[in-house]
Amino acid sequence: MNHPNPVADADDWITVARYADPTQAMVVQGCLQAAGVPVAVADVHTLQMHALLAGAIPARVQVPSRWEPQALAVLAAFERGDFALSDAEILQATQPNEPKESGDDNTV
């Protein structure tokens, strides 16, 4: 079964956000992709090579124009902190569940 490709069908991409920090633009790109929104980030490589241009050439987060409402809703949720992890979640993710025994195969 062939599924329509939303990216291939879109001719008119619009900028929904701009970031001086290319890492921030990539994080937002990941949030939009996770929400199913086709997304591209422009000028990231330029900023990574020439950081002094960040004020003049921000990274642009772009989506097909027909996806703008969904993209803006995801961006609003991101800015509100809806995707932020609590301190407990961060601590749980960075610590192993069980301490390793000295006889474990993976002990260094």
C-alpha cells in the first residue's frame, strides 16, 4: 500500500521559527518530527562553521505551509515546557537501575 509523502507533495515551505543556536533548532526539529510534522532546518551547517554569523543568519526551522498550524502548536508546547523532563526523570535516566556486581561480565 502506498502512503502519500507529505514532504514530496509540498512545494511551499515556510519558516516557523529562527534560532541563533543551531542545537536549539535541531532539538525543535526532533520535536516536530516526533509529532509527525515534516520539517527541515536551513543554515545549520553555515552556523556551525561560522558561529559569528548567528546574529545575521539564524537557523530556520521550515515546514510545508499546510502543516503550519500543527507546527505552531508543537512549537507552543515546546516553549511552554510541555516536553521537559522532571529532575526525577533525568536522575532515573542517568543512573543504572541496579548496581553492578563485581562478577558481572561488563564490569571494568
